[in-house]
Amino acid sequence: MIGIKGIGGGGKTTLARAIFDHISIWFEGKSFVENVREVSKGSGLKELQKQILLDVLNDKSIVENISDGKNRMKNLMRGKKVLVVLDDVDHINQLEALAGDITWFKPGSRIIITTRDEQVLVAHGVHSYNIHDVSLLSHEEANCLFSRYALMRVIPNQGYEELSRKVVNYAAGLPLTIKVLGSHLCGRSEREWEDALERLKTIPLKETLEILELSYNGLENDQKEIFLDVVCILKGEMKDEAIRILESCGFRAHIGLSVLEQKSLITVSSTDGLRFHDHIEEMGWNIVRRLHPHEPSRHNRLWIKEEIEDILVNELGTEATRSIRLNDAVLHTKIIMKGLRKMKELRFLFVNPRYKTWEHHGVHQYLPDTLQSLNWRGYPYIYLPKSFQANKLVNLEMVGGKISELWEGSERKVLNKLRFLDLTCSKLSTLDLSMTPHLEKLNLLGCYKFSELQMSVACPKLKFVNLYGSMVRNFNLGLTPNLETLGLLGCKEFVKLHVPVKCPNLKFLHLAYSKMSNLNLGMIPHLEELQFSGAGGFVELLMPVECPNLKSLNLNGSMVSNLNLGMTPHLEMLDLSNWTEFVELELPVECKNLKSLNLSGSKVSKLNLGMTPHLEELHLVGCNEFVEFNLPFECRNLKSLNLSGSKVSNLNLGMTPHLETLDLSKCNEFVELYLPVECPNLKSLNLSGSKVGNLNLRMTPHLQTLDLSKCNEFVELHLPVECLSLKFLYLCGSKVSKLNLGMTPHLEELRLEGCNEFVELHLPVECSNFKFLDLRDTKVGNLNLGMTPHLETLNLQGCYCLQKIHAPVGCLKKLVYLNLTGSLRFKHFLIDKRYLYPHFSMAKLELTVESVDICPLHPNNNLPKFQFQCKYAEPVSSWSGNVEKLISFGLCACTNLESFSSSISGLQDLRELTLNGSISEVVPKDLWQIESLEKLILCLKEIKHLPNSICMMKHLKSLELKSCWLLEQLTMDFDRLQCLEELRLTDCIQLRDIPNSVRNMKCLRHLHISYCSQVKELPKENLEPLLSSICGLQHFRELTLEGGIPEVPKDLYRLESLEKLSLRMEELKHLPDSICMMKYLKSLDLSYCRSLQDIPDNICNLKCLENLDLRQCIRVENLPEEFGRLESLKKIYINGTGIRSLPQSIYQLKGLRINGSREELKSCGFESLKEVIPGFNLRWYVEL
């Protein structure tokens, strides 16, 4: 018998039908019985028996009653191999009537049962391995199914993709919902689809809820209540937490949750807690809300934040409300408490505020006396409300609250029903357990001020105590006879554990980082786990004659001098790591259950594990004296062995077939490894730093990581014929010369840096997962990267023998790091996208070229010899194929200029290009082909003429000619650069002319001319037209004239839009009067105008001026008297001027920052100065 279980509408029937249709031809008789649950009501079971007999045997005789039907089926069907599907079974009596026992049927028969309730299958004896959950549809499957029903095709129509996605997301993989919605939307317009989706946000799909509610209707009344609490209040809670809350509210939670899980209403996850399908949640919400859909105050459960806050603020609470879960609360505590006053039957309250608020006094405090479970995170008061009787309270949780005592002052209310108390991270300092006589669980984790647990009487029901991190100094186990767990981890003041009588129930004892010095376990016979790590003062552990239940013992970092584990036959985990004086381990004669042993950092020199056949983990990290190792004859369970840093020289792992991890790193004396004949599970092998010379890994088919770095004697590696699992291979610093990785298709990372003898690498034909390759300082000559589409890091630094990289366009599209520095072609080449700002959006290339005399690899080659420095950057998310083109013309010094030019001109999406050097031949003739180029910088000392192709660059916005020492003139048709916005001419010492056509460049906004010494010497008849041309640019924004230009154009005022003017002209004596007409000027830089005599009065007309720089204007001694009219001025620099006093009007400019030297500012009358860079005593300023 085979069971298929799952949520209603999840596709169980469809799956069973598909199986039935597919395999029924192999059976002598068949029957598909639908809707067993519905049909079986009344006398329906008899009719279903008749259907099976008719389908399988063609028996049309009358079935008198159910008992008669069972006898007829049992007697007549055992002679045929049959296939029977019983669909939608919900009760054991249905199976007893229709498939009572497997003996009813001939061997080879198959009975398939679909149900929502797993317990029905279990009760009928269906084996657990024959019970299968039906999986909900994946997004792709759901999309396909919906498209078939709604659009009559497999793929959504254009324009319906987003709407289809929203529908599929709403259905959350439930086939029933997909079919119903698909049929409903078929043939409707986009607008109708949108309306239907909006409606679903407030009105659930009726057909789906009706099907799902059948499972709910089959529950007992108390189980229904549990279900509604889970769906509305406890979603995501861990199982233990949910059980605690439900039990506090009076429910039998263990069996209740089990029933809900068996009926496929909920799932219980160890990581996600209680979970359920979105439509199950929708169904539960609908049940709670449907009687009063528009009156939340009459709902018995409240979980929607906006509704809860509205009820509390307006005091609309009623006796109907039983449970409230208020998350992300922003209401003041007083409003919340006041709003609870009318909720006289409230049993569960959960409050989690968005912000912490501290209230020392609770004048308006109130909590309903009916509360059974109270969870208030960050509770803001230092005690519970005085009016709160708490006589029904079972569970109290106030994590991270201000509470420092349960009741105010001398008030002592006994909490007779309290079983669970959690005040984690609160301000509590003491607690009297006589006030909580029935307490079972106490959690005071992180209560760092807690110092005293008062136990004046016995606490017979207390099972769990956690005082992690508190200041408690002692604890008496004599008053807690049923205690199972005691957590005192991190109690740094704890010194004494009193054990006056036997503690037969104590199983878990955590005393890590305490001040205890000794412990006698004689009175704790059933202890299972003892945690004493970090207790540096612990010196003596007295074990009982027998300690049969001890499974875990952690003495990490203690100072115990000897340890006899002779009577711990069930020990599973032993940690004696960082026990620096430990030299010898005495294990029981037989230690059959030991699974994990950690002796790292000890002085153990030998170890005999002959009687530990089930050992899984052994750690001897940093055992510097360890030399000899004896494993059991058979150690079939050993999975992890770490001998890192030991003195072991050889190792025979002959009978460890399940070993997964072996670490022998830093074993400097290790020379030989004997692996099992077959080592099918080995995944990680680390021999780094050892003296191993060769290694045969042909019988390790599942190896994933192999580390042989710094194995200086290693010369040869033998991998399996197929090494399909290998992902990480490290051979750094070895003597390997060749490597063939042809059968490692899943390799991700290969490191061979420092392998000075390495010359040849063969990668797999397909290496689709390969991401990281490091060949630094190897002698590899050629590299084929044709099938590495996901390569991210390629480091070839110092590979001076490298001549060619085969990298077809597209194979480096995921590359984020490439280093070719130190190759014969590239003196420096680094591409690093790892640290680019996310907003970096343009590709830029800077090439510096220099000539070399010879190519060591091709001394007789006649091609020109160049070496490059390359800096290239492009956005992280983009790929243009430029990297492949930059390395496509070879990696030795021999340079074919045509290939080079073609590579540069073929770069895609390049926005900025810089060419540096003393060789003019490297300027590509076809620069215009880089259509995307917006900025071009040429710093070529030997270039005499600009290539004509520059004027064809129709998108160029910025051109900078820097240190082009031999350049005499710009091309005459310069005005063809119609998009040019910025022209910078710096240190072009032979440049004598700038074409007048510059006045036709309507987009030109910024012009910078500095240290072009020949421009200074132009005859006046040539200079004036040039300056006049500049002034004809009406949309100009920025102008810089530096160096020896003797005068400023008189008609400068024509630059109406100018915002920034820099006139660093050493020979400038006077500013033109027209400067006052530049009404939009914001910044005026006159620094280093050492010949400037004064600042004219009319400069005060510059109403928009914000910055004025007069640094090193040594002859300027005064500012205009009406300087205060510069109402927009924010900064002025007077460093190095002759100014020693300021006009009175300047003090009208509030917020003005005056920069100067200490002496200059003090001479102007300022005493309170500020440093521009605090602590450096270099530059100073004052602020008006």
C-alpha cells in the first residue's frame, strides 16, 4: 500500500490519476475510486465496494452490507494482481472496508491511497517509507499550468507576463487555486485581471477556501482552537515555544500540533518553526473574521497591527477578544494598557514595540487578570502593575525589559500557576522562588546584574534553569530534585555548586568560564553533558565509579592534571583542547560510542584508539609533540581527521573508507600518505607545508578540495580518470611542471602561484564553473581560456614567458580581477572591479607606452618593441569584450602596430581614453571608430600633428592635450568637434596657434590654457583674434588662462554665462573693467597673479560671486571699501597677500570664511582662529 498525503487542492488526485493511467496496463484488474470521503457518508461505503468489485471482476451481484462487501472482496480479489486508487480518504473505517488488509490482494497488487490525514495511513499500517508528501508546484510549473487555463497556451501572452506573475505568486504553488483563477480569467481583459487581483487582497478565493476548510471541519473543537491560534498568532514560532504558549492557554499542545501536521494543515520546521500554506492562513483568518468582517473588536483573535492600534487608541475593546499579537508597536505603553481595560477575557498578549521606551513609574499600569500567557518584549516598567493579580498567569516572558523586581516594594504576590518565566536581558537582580511554587522553567540569560536566586523552600517542579552571564556565586541542587538542565555558562563569579543529595534527573550541566576549581559528579549519576570550557581555574574532576549516561564532556582550557574515563561507556564527545599540560589519555577499555575527540593544543605524543570503532571526528591541531598514531583496525565511521601542526611523518588510513576530511597542514616532517584502496567519500585533503613528493588520488572520485601549497618537494599529481567533484586545487610553491585537468569539469579555483618550474596547463574542454586562476611567477607560455565563461579572477603577474592568451570574445564577461603586471608586454596591467563604487558607470582606459631594445623571447624579430602600462576600468555589471581585445595582440614586447591600432579602435562603450608616452606612432589612426568616446587625453611628448581622425569623433565632449612638447598647432577644422564642451591645453610648449574656428564650437563651455609658453609670445595681432574668438562663445561656463599670457580680453563681458574664471597670470597687472559685467560669475581665481596691483572697486558688482582666491597676490594690499556688497560671498583667500586690514563693510557678510596665515589674520584684528585641518597647525581661518 502506498500513501499520498498533502494539503487540499495540492494535486493529490491529479498525481494519483496520472500514475493510474500510466501503469494500469500492467495489472489484471483496476479501479479508481474517487471522493471516498464524500461518497462514504451514510451507506456509501457499500456502493464503493460494489464499484471496486465491478471494475476489477465485472461482478454485478448485490452487496448486502459492508461486512458482506468485505468478505466478497477478500475472497474474490486475491486471485488477481490489481491496481486500486482510493482517493480522498479521511477515516480508518473507509480503508478497513475498501482495502482491509494486504492479504486481500494477490502479490504484486498496488493500493494507492490519497489523503490529507497522515494518521489514517499510519493507523492502517502503511509503512512510513511508503507515505509520500505531494510537492507544490514550482514557479515555472505554476506559470505553465496557469497559462494553459487562462491563455490556452504554455507561455503567457505579451503584456500579460506581469499579471500572470502576480496570480502565480498569489496561488503559491497550489494547483487548485491556479486552475480556478485561470478558468475565471480566461478571455478577460487586462483591466478585468487587475480588478480580480485587487479583489483577492481583501476577499479570498471562495472555491479554494471551501476545499481547504474540509480539513478544518474534521478537527475536534480544541484542535480547531489550536489551529486558529497557530495561524493567527503563532506563525513562525519554534515548536517548543508554541507548545509553551498553547499549554499556558489550557490546550493539549503536543497532540494538537501533531494532528494539525498529520492533516497537512501545518508543517513544523527546525529552522522556520510553525509554517503553513498562504491559503491555509487565509482560510484561518477568514474563519475568525467572517461573522463580523467589519468589526475587528468582536474578533476573538487580533493580529493586524492597524486594527489593534485603532481598537486600543479608541478603547473599543470587548470581552470577545481572547488573543492579541501586536508587532512593531509604536503606541505609547500607557495607551496600550488603557486600551486593554475592556478586554475582560484576554488570555494571550504579545507586544513587540518598534522603539524602546523606559518608564520608571507605572501610575497608569494595567493588565487583565485573565491573562494566561504574557509576552512583552522591552517591557518599560521596573515592576508588574499593582492591580494585576496574575492568578491565572502560566507563562511570563519579558525579554529585554526594564523590570528589576516582579512586584513593587514589599508587595509579595504568589504566582501559583506560573510555570514558565523568561526575563532574558532584564534588570532583575534577585528572585525569590517561594513566590513561584510551580515554576518549571526559569530563563535569566544575560541578566548581568542578577546576583541572588533565593530558594528558601524546595522547588520540586523546577526542571530548567539558565543563569547565563549572571553574578550568581553559588547554587544548591538539594532544593531542586527534579532539575534536568542547569546553565551557568559565563557566570564569572560562580564558585560553588552544592550537591548535598542525589540529583537523579540532572542531565545537562554548563559551567563554562566559571570560577569553580573542583567538582564531584558522584551525586549526579545520570549526567549526559558537562560543559566546563574556559574555566581556567578548574583543576579537579571527580568522576563516579560508573557514569553510564555521560555523552558529552568539554574541559577545553581547564587545568585538570589527570582524568580517568574508565567507566564512561557511552561517551560520545570529549573535548580536552587547549589543555596545555595534558600528556596522556586513558579511555575506557571499550569506548564504542565515542564519536568526537578533540585534544588540540595538548602535549599528547601518542594515541591508541584501538577500541573506538565508531569515532567520527579526531582533532589534534597544534599537538607539537604528537608523533605516533594508531587507529582501530577498522575505523569505518571516521569522517574528519585533523593532525595539523603535529610531528607525524607518515599515515596509513587503510580501513577508513568513509573519511571525508583529512588535514595534515603544517606537518613539516610528513613524507608519506597511504590512503585506503578505495576512498569514495574523501572530499577535502590538506597537505600544505608537508614534504610529500607525489600523490596518487586515483581512487578518490568525490574529492572537492586538494591543498598542496608550500609542498616544496612535490613534483607529480595523479588524479582520478574522472574527477567530477574537484572544485579547489592549490599547488602554490610546488615543483609541478605540467598539469592536465581534462576531467575536472566542476573546478572553481586553481592556485599555482610560485610554481617556478610550471610551464604547461591544460584546462577541461568545458570548465563552466571555473572562477579563480592564479599563475603568478610561473613559466607558462600559452593559456587557453576558451571555455571559462564564468572566470572572475585571473592573476598572471610576473609571467614573463607568457606569449599568448586565447580568450575568445565573451569568455571573460564575468571577470572582475585581471593582473598581467610583469609580463614582457605589460610593465603594469591591472583591472580590479572589486572595489569600484556601485555608481561607477563608464569604461576608461589609460595607456602609457615606452620603447624597449629587445624582446627576450624573440631577439631576432624585426617588429617594433614596446612595453605598456595599462589601467582599464569598466562598470562591474557590464561587459563589452574590451578586455579580450586589449590582450589579443600578444603578450611579448614585439608589437604589430596595425594589430594594436585595430584593437584600440575596436573598443566598445569606451567613454574615456588616455594615451601617455614619448612615441607618437601608438596613436591609432582610426580613433573615430570609438564612437562612444567622450573624453580624450593625449600626453605624448613627440607628437607633432594631431591625427585628422580626431575631428571625426562626433561624441567627444572633452579634449586634453598635456605635455605635447612638439605639437605646434591644432587642426584647422577643429570646429567639427560640435559636441566638445571642454578643451584643456597644458604645457604644450611649442603650440603657437589656436584656430579661430573655435568660435563656431557652440557646445564649448570650459577652456583651460596653461603654461603654453609660445602662446605668450604670439604677436598681438594673432593673440587678440584668439581671445576675441573665446569671448564669442556665449554659453561658456568656465575659463582658465594660466602662465605667461600678458592680458585679459577686454570684451570678457561677452561671456554672459561664465560661472568660473581662473586667471593665474603672472604678468597680469590690472583686471579689465568689463569684469564687473559678468553677472553669473560664482568663482574668481586670481592666485599667483604676482604683478596684480589692486582689486578694482567695480568687482563689488558681482552679486553672484561666492569664492574669491587672492593667494600669493603679493602686491595687493587693500580690498574695496564697499566689499560688503558681495552678498553671496562665502570664502575669500588672502594667504600671501599684502592685506593687513579689512574694510568695515566686510563684517556685513555673515558666515563669510576668511582663509589666511595666523599672522595675516591676527594683523586684521582676529584673535579666535580655527585650523583648517585640526592638529596640523598649517592653515587657519575665521568665520564671520
